[in-house]
Amino acid sequence: MQFHHHGYVSTDPRVQPAAGIGLDRPADLPDEVDVLIVGSGPAGMITAAQLAQFPDVNVRIIERRPGRLAIGQADGIQARSVETFQAFGFADHIIAEAYRISEMAFWGPDPEDPSRIIRTSSPEDDPAGISEFPHLIVNQARVLDYFAEAAAFAPGRLTPDYGYELKGLTVTGEGEYPVEATVAHTDGVRTGERTIRAKYVVGADGARSGVRSAIGCTLAGQSANHAWGVMDVLANTDFPDIRTKCAIQSASGGNILLIPREGGYLFRMYVDLGEVAEDDDHKVRSTPMEEVIRKANDIIAPYSLDVKDIAWSSIYEVGHRITDRFDDVLAEDRGTRTPRVFITGDACHTHSAKAGQGMNVSMQDGWNIGWKLGHVLDGRADEALLDTYSLERQVVAQNLIDFDKEWSTLMAKPASEFENPQAVADFYTQTMEFPAGFMTEYVPSMIVADTAHQELATGFPLGKRFKSARATKVADTNDVHIGHFHTADGRWRIYAFADAAAPGEASAMTDWAEWIANAPESPIVVHTPAGADTSSLFDIRAIYQQQHDDVWLNRVPDAFKPIVGPFELVNLENVYAALPDDDIFDIRGISRDGAVVVVRPDHYVAHILPLGATAELAAFFRGALRPASR
């Protein structure tokens, strides 16, 4: 964390100086806004937290509840989400209070006595080291609290407007604010309806989304005709793995997914209630919790469960549905106009809860559209950027649906039907990179280049998230993960990996640094607004092949030591050196001739180039961003 560059800070440094709309934010919901976010779930709150970093963009988020969520349905936090929390500044805080998954235990019928269950395997959760961040369990309500804090601490000082419900939405296509939203008070104090005009609307309003209905999208798919009871409970039990995530299969045909919760006592059980008749008409949803508890005891025999308190419970039927588009532009109109309304999270894809994907994928939806709206409304990019949201996220959602169908089918399958008793455990270990959130790979577009230069940095696949690695920060000699400094501030990252020469010597790295800092066609020169810090849009970092003792900061080009703030201080923390025993060039397959790796504001690798390909780098940013006004 860097601060003091605008003057001495004696209070919480996470609270950024207010700016723009954040200097005098209206307490009441205004009649006109740049972005109206409907719904304060995970997708909505991360969108709000990202847009709050663009203080000149007028954003409001409405929620029909009277206040914060007290208890949420989702609780699984995959490693990719924890990386995201790091970018928003609260990974350490939420890790401290969460339950951490290190192993998953699989239980099945004892071959010698199938009426009993035994532990059959306990694979590590991440044996391949997919991420340096852990797999966590923590209530959705706390995730929302942290995003709310991030939005309130940001320059835009964004806070939710509780007690408003969307009643209708119309895209008029007219004027500066072409979307009209009709909202009504739900707080019981105020009454009546009013109209809010917006430039853009983001629907994060769940599976029964009013925004989705207003733009003519429907969730299409199918139900698996299988029901589960889920409950968060405080209980006493002699089941030995009660504090370990477990998949339990019994000979009787029932299955349980057991998930310990944060705090050391609470745990969640997804209890298999079996097939549901097609003419059931959702009557299964009235199953009493006493029946779910009885079923759970049958499944875990010879062990028993004595439930003392139920914090939250639900009965649900597995369904897999997705919309044909994630915005308001019909397929035949694509390219003739840019979208004005977007849907995220459960509003555009629904699936079972057992893969722990709903909240995680929804947050990536919100981050994706958040930074893009910020760029467009801040004048950094053309509206065409917004077409990439549906292009990128619909594919991710479909892949999730396909994965979840297979996983939920396995979880519901009776143990007697498996030829291989380790089938569920094998599927879990073989596919863990997908639920962890690391199989997303965006196709080439205006913000993702093709793979022509992929061999220069094989460990940073184009279109996939930037997988951090360690290096020494030269200024203070600390060994750090370079990706952990990629905060959700809306900036692009440009990592310049040096050739073999040391700083100050004639080299491709030295020539590139001179070009990026001063050439008329350099992205810094072309796209940085007049009067702004040179690092206001691009965070440029250097990684040298030498160890830190051989990297002298006075010889490092000024391009990697930007001038920041009103006092024109020199930022010395963007220069790194390779570690002798964990060389980033080897770990991530970086060419010893050097390479440039461009990373989007949401962590995804956008381009890889040779140090000498300056014209290609300039052309990429001309396609992705608007020239700054001078």
C-alpha cells in the first residue's frame, strides 16, 4: 500500500481522498445518474466498488432490502476470488475470519459393511499450487460488507441506497440519459414511485431479475428434477470430519456435501432429498427441516447428528439456465448500437450451489463490466468496449453450466451406481482448476491480442488471469508477489521484463523505457490526460534478470520511476529483481531477450510483445483506448 504522496496521512490509509462526486455526494437518490446498479449482491457490490474508483462517474446502487444483508446463501470463496479481494484491499482481513479449505475428504460405503460409511480419500485442495491464495468459506454477507467498505473508502464515496425496488425499465434511446427506471420505496416510511434516468443500467437483481425481463431476456435451460435441503447449523456430532469439507455417499442412495463454516462451530450440509417428480409443482420445497435432519442422520450412519440451532435453511431444486445475451442488444442489432443495459450474476446464469461458483463467477461479471463502464464514462475508451462484456462473460457462464451439470450429477448419483468408488474424488482433483476460477480464457478482441508472441512469456497465457510470481522489490529489498500490487484502481499494468543487460547499460530494455516515456506515439503520451500523473492510466513496472544487489535505482530509466502527486514525488517501488532461488523468468517462462506483458484492469493478460515491438504496442492501445484530450 502506498500513501502520503498527497501529504501526511495519520488516519486509516485505506480511506482514499474523496474526489469528484465523492466530495459532496447527494444523500438522496438523484433523478439522473451515469450508472444505476440494481441489486447489492456480489455482482452489484463489486461493480459499485470498481466504479467508485472513477470519482467523476455518478453511480448509485439501489437495493429493495432496508439495510445490509444479515445472512447470505453463498459461502464458498475460490482462490481467484481471494486474488480479487487482494485487488480491492481486503484479502488479509477476510482470510483472517474465514474457514480455510486445505483438504477435501471423501466418504463412501464400507465394502465390508455397506450400511456404514468410511473415509476413502482426502486429497489436497490445491496440490499443484494453482494460486498462492487459499480456498475459503465465509458468509456472503461478510463479502458484501467488505465490498461496501471498499466502495465507501474509494474517491467516489459510494454507498447503497437501501429501500428502493425496481418496478420498470425502458430504453428510450433518446438524449444523454436514454434509460428510464421506475423505482418504488420499500422502507415503509416513504411511498410512491419515481423515475430515474441513467446512461447505463447494470442488473444485479438475482434469478428473478426485473432488469432481465425488461430487456426481453429469459433464462433458458432445464431442471435436473433433483432436490436438496441445505442448512447452516450448530450441532454436536461424533462424525470425525465435521470440520473438514466432505463429500459423503451412502449405500442407501443419499449424499451429503458438508462444508465447515467460519468461526469454528457452524457448518453447512447439503442433504440429498432425491428425485423430484415432474408433476411435483415445487411441493418438495415445503419439506420440513426435521425431515432433512433425519435424512442426514441416515446418510452418516453409524455416526449421528444432534442439531442445536439452524441459522439458515432452504430447499432447492437443481436447475441450469443461462440467457442468450448479457445486455440489451439483440443479435441482429449487434454492431449497430452499443448496449445500455447489462445483466450480471444470477440474473443471467443459474446453477446448483454445490460447486461453489455462483458468488465467485458473479463477482467476475461485475468486475468485468465495472472497469469497462468506468473507462467509457471517464472518456478513456470508446463505447465499443462495452460490447466485449457479453462476448466474454457469456462463454464463461456456459462453461460453468456445463461443469456444474457434471459435478451436480455426480454428487446426486447413488454410490451403488459407480464402477469406480473414487470417481467423485477423481473428478474433484482432475478439474479443480476450473472451480478455483482459473480456466477463464478470453478470446481475441479489442482488449485481448492474439497469441503471436505467446512464446515470449509462456507462463502468462493470453486471455487468462495474470498469475503472480515472486521477485525482489529493489527499493526495500523485500521479496514480494508482483501481482499483489495490481489494485482495482482502473489502471492497466505494463510489466517490462528486461533483457540480460543491467540497468544503465545499452539494451533493448533501455531503448523501450525511453520510447514509452517520451515517444509521440507512446501510450503514455497519447492516452494520459493533460496535467495528470504519467501513471494515472498505466502502471509500468520493470523486472530485471539481475539480483537486487546488482540493480542500482539511480541507473534505472525514469519510465519506471514515475513522478506522482502534488509534491512531484518519485515512486521508487516499481522496480524488481529476480530471485536466485525462484527466478520469475524461469517460473513464468519469460524470454531472456525480454518481453512486455500487458494486463487489463481486471487482471487478465491482454498482450505479450518483444521489447522492440513498440509500434505494435502503440497500435494495441489505439484500438483499446481513446486518445486523451489535450
